[in-house]
Amino acid sequence: MPSPQSHTRPTAMAVWLIIAGVIGWWAAFSLTMEKFHALANPGEAASCDFSPLVQCTKNLDSAQGSVFGFPNPILGLTGWVAPIVVGMAILAGARFARWFWLCFWAGIAFAFGFVIWLISQSIFVLGTLCPWCMVTWVVTIPTFYVVTIHLFRAGIIPVSNRVRQGADKLIGWVPLMAIVSYAIVAVLAQVRLDVLGALF
């Protein structure tokens, strides 16, 4: 069974949190700049508008693009700072209390649920795929998986040793889990929007 040290200081997860946080923050920043550009230049196409299918404008201008009364990218600008800080702190040797991990997971779970909803809205309601939104999807999904599994393998969520050992083995499957998730989204988009037909 892996030592507690590998669980309390999960270096690989910390590195991923930093990478995902930076990528997610950059996507949110880029979308925010596109929103500013749209407000300053009404009617002008965004730089990420590549076709009627692949574009940012329709998503940003929709009700789904401002669910809480302000543009969704602002959530990313603030929210993605947390994984970066947590990842850096872990690498620096910080140890977090159980309540902190649960609060952090709650934020990640909210982001995951929100992304799933946005994916469904993009594919089944808006009929568009926003490039920067998809970047956010790509990093949010595995981040949720890895943090959730860590809570079980580290005993932050009280479980039996057998479950902890299973979670410790499962952590290595996160890349495959993410790829399968991307494949499901791709299939749904293809069936609903005929992405390949629109692109080629």
C-alpha cells in the first residue's frame, strides 16, 4: 500500500493543478477579452469565430453565456486561480486540513457540473462549439477526476483500506477516463451537429 506521504503530498496532482489552472485561466482571459471586444465593436466578429459551427460570439451573447448575470469567463478568471495556488502550495510542502480539501473539491465539482451543463447547452441548444470554452472543458474534466480520486485514496473521505487501494490504482487511469469523456462529447457533437460534415 502506498505510503501516507505520497497521499499527503501528491506531486503529480499538484503539477497538473498548476498546468490546468494556467490553461483554464488563459481560456477565461481570452474569452473575457473577446467579450470586451464585442462590447466595444458591436456587430464585429470575434477572432475565435471560425464558422457558424465553431465560434465564440453566439455563446457569449446567449443567456447561457451569462448565467449569473455577468459573463461566465469572469468565473474562470477567479476560479482557476485556486488550482494554481493549491498546486503551488503542495509543491512547497503545505498540508491542508480535511475541511479545506472538501471545500476545494466542492468548487471543482461545481465547475465540473457547470461544464457538463454548458456542453449540453452548446451541443443541443445553441448548436455551436466555442473554441475557448472547449479548452476549459478539456482541463476541467480531468481535474475533477483527479481531485475526487485523491480524496478517497488519501482518506479525506473516510473509506475502507480496500477502497483507498482501489482509488490509488484508479488515479493512473485518469488520462484514459478523460479521453473517454472527450470521446463521448465528440460523438454527441457529431451526431447532433455533424461536425465533420461542417468542417470538411
